Amino acid sequence: MALDPAQERPHTSDVPGFSDGVTFAFADPAANVQGTVRLGVADGTASGLIFVFADGAPVIAQAEGAVALDPVPDDYADVRAAGIAQTTVTPLREWRLTVESTAGTLDLTFVADGPAFAIGPDHDAAERLGMEGYEQPCRVRGTVRLTPPDGAPRELRVDGLGGRGHQWGAPDWSRLTLSRTVQGWFGDVAFHVSSVRPADARSHADEVAWSQVARSPALVAGPEEDGEPGPETATAPEAVEAPEPRISTTTGHDGRHGLATVELWESDEGPVWTATGEAIAGTTLSVGEMRLDMAFFRWRLQGLEGVGRYDILRKAAPPQG
């Protein structure tokens, strides 16, 4: 799916359950800070969610929903909820994100530093979930200021990696039991996996998935035999599909995911990209009738060290009576 700057706008539809949202995620290993910020539009209202971790613990948590929009604006710069403001500096290239909360503030710049991962409505995973959209790996810089009610103010300078995603559609959760979003950011390499589990599926193996890897062709082709760089080394990074991702996840006694391995095959002959990681921060949220397990991971891939996120959204178990 080719991206168009017009896709930056909030999408609207009369289809029941239709929503549109932008998600910013970032992680800086040096500052030991990670965060997810989501701003969404649905049924003529706006909603926002902020979750920031520092030193492995939640430090900012704020949410707001049902903020009336009349009409729904054509630009996310005019959408406000939960103290979140997003400004597009350059469409599909650079954004400024600011957050005001009772526990602190964010002032971050996201600059796309690789090709976008885009999934259109014709892909099986998009059709099953009822969503389409795109994700863009980013370099993230700025400031997180913490003002805890029971502690001293603290300022964290962020110079890390992350991503900005934009999704829209009308998920039909009568046909599904969970969805996964797994991302890894390594600077020169990034990956994205989206998968959904149909209601009649039993395990990971039965999930419908879509995944891509962003990398320079030089990382695959390597130098020519005479030691001089091949022509591929001058080619811009590209996003290539990995048709059948393999995800292995280890969960703890609380049901949260703590370890994971992701294998991404570009073809039956390879190359294969294998990432192993462990959670460094996370939490569980109740979102209506859904349970969201969000986690930030430290990843290792082909000798590279990176960061990323691994979120699982599932139907909440019914209360025991």
C-alpha cells in the first residue's frame, strides 16, 4: 500500500464500531524510559491514553474518553484528549508530540528513519481484524519531565528509537480472541508483526499474521568478492514482507508475556531474521471488555541490540461467580 500525505488525517465512516487512531511509542535504553501515547477518534468523539515507564516502573498513566468532536477535524492537530497534542511538521516524515499530565510532561519529536510498514485492506490479517494502516520506525528525541506527587521533580533527556502508527477500521471481535503487535527497532533494521487469532484457533500456530522487515539490501547482499561494496550498498533501505512469522512467547504466572523469540523469513530460502528479547517494563489495562497487556522489550537480532514493544489485546475473561 503506497502512502499518501492525505492518509495523515483522521478517517471516518458510518460503519458501526469504526475507529481511527495514531500511536506513538518510544524507548531510550540509556535513560531507561519508555512510553506509549495513543490519540483516537470514534463515533464523533476523541480518546487518549498515555503510559510512561522509567526504571521499569509506571510513572505516568492517564486516560480520557468520549471527548465530543463537532465535527471531526481533518487534522490530528485539532484533536485533543488526555492532555495529548500531536502536530505534523512534515507529513509522513516528522511529528511533534506533547503531553500534559498530573504526573509529568512529554515534549518529543518523532522523525521517520526508515521505510514504512503498510498493510492494506486486501491482506488476510487486515480482513480478519477489520483494520488497515501503517507503521513508521522513528528516531525520537526530546524531554520527559516527571513531577511525582511524593517525590522530587526529574527531567529525562530522550534520544532513542520508536515508531508512529496510524490504524483505522472496525474490528469484529465476535470472530477473534486476541491480536498482537510486536515491534523491534535497531536503527539500521526494524521489524513489525501484526497477528490475529480467530475464535476457533487453538494456539500461535493458528494465528493469521502479517510482518515486514526494514533493512538495507547491503545487509543481505554484502560486499562483492573483491572487497569493494556491491551496487546494493547504495540502495535506500526497503521494507520486505516476511510471509510466515514465527512467534514463541513465554508467560509468567500472572499471564503476562516476559520472553519472546520472533523468526522472520523473507522466503523459504531465507534470509531469516531471528530476534530474542525480554520485557523491561509493562503493565495490564482493562479497556472495556478487553484486556491489554503492554510491554517494552529489549531485543537482540543478528548481533544487534535494540528495543521495541510487544502488546497483546484479548477478550477479558468473564468474572468468576
